[in-house]
Amino acid sequence: MFTKKPESGESITKMGGERTGELKTPFTERPATYASKSPSPAASKMVPSIIGEDLSITGNVNSKGEIQVDGEIQGDIHCGSLLLGDKSQVIGGVMAEDVVVRGRVVGSIRGLRVTLQAQSHVEGDIFHQSLAIEQGAYFEGKSRRSDNPLTEVKAVSGNGSRPEKSAGSDNKPKDEPSIIPSHAAE
């Protein structure tokens, strides 16, 4: 077939050899950056989800990975890592481990590491473990440092326990009133 001899250091790929198992051809192999998503802790290696400049979303956005927003979102954002681009606009709450803001946010931000870059415009409270505000950034609101601002949000959103007051009996009546009265009425 081929008369060219491979040079030293070149790898040889056999195509169409054995039919058992999976054939490894250049067409079936994928680059590491596009590898299939797996439940492994390699979430930081995944490609970010991008919301483009021409996209406007009304509603909440949830992701376990990274989100880059260049468009407009009217709703809450919950993700692992968030980058708000220069032309981005978010009207709603933001919650992520890492938050970098270059655009506009009207609402609260909760994150372990929050960075407001020079061109950012934030109107709302920031709950953080670490906060960096560059010169030229606009920030109107309160800044509250917390050891874990993300768990405090989860407790408030209805997971049933508050991190600092979990021993109190205040939580159960709030979660179960619809169940208890219906049984008592029967």
C-alpha cells in the first residue's frame, strides 16, 4: 500500500485492523479539551458555557461548571465559576465560588472569591470570603465577609438547616406546616 517508511519518532496508527473492540483512528479520538463530560473532579478542565452578546435570558441559570456571560440575564445565576464580560448585564442574584465582574450586576453577589474589575458596575450587596475591587470599579452596596457565604445561601434557600442555628427548632415548623395541618384536619 504505502511505500513511505515512517521516520524515527513518528507513531504508526493502524486503521481497519482488528474488528474486535474499539478502533482507534484519528477520526474517533478526541482532543482532551473536548473530552466527554464525566462525573470526575475534572470540572475545571471543561469548556465554559458561553452566553453571547446577542443572547438575552429571562429566568434562572444553573451550572456545575464555568459560565461566561457576555449577554443579558434577568434572573439568578448559580454556578461553579462565573465570568461576567464587559457588555454583560445581570439583574438578579449571583452565586459562585469564583466571580469576576467586568460588566453590570444589579443584585447580590455571593462567592468565595469575588473580583470587581475596573469597568464593572455593581449595585447590590456582596457576601464573600475574599474581595478585590480594582480602581475605577463602581460598587454601591454592602460588603460582608463570611467564612462560607455559599452555605449560608443554601440554608436560606430552603435546604432545611442553617449553618449557625441548626440546633434550633425554628426550621422544622417552617418546612412542615403544609403537611402537619392536613393530617390534623383529617
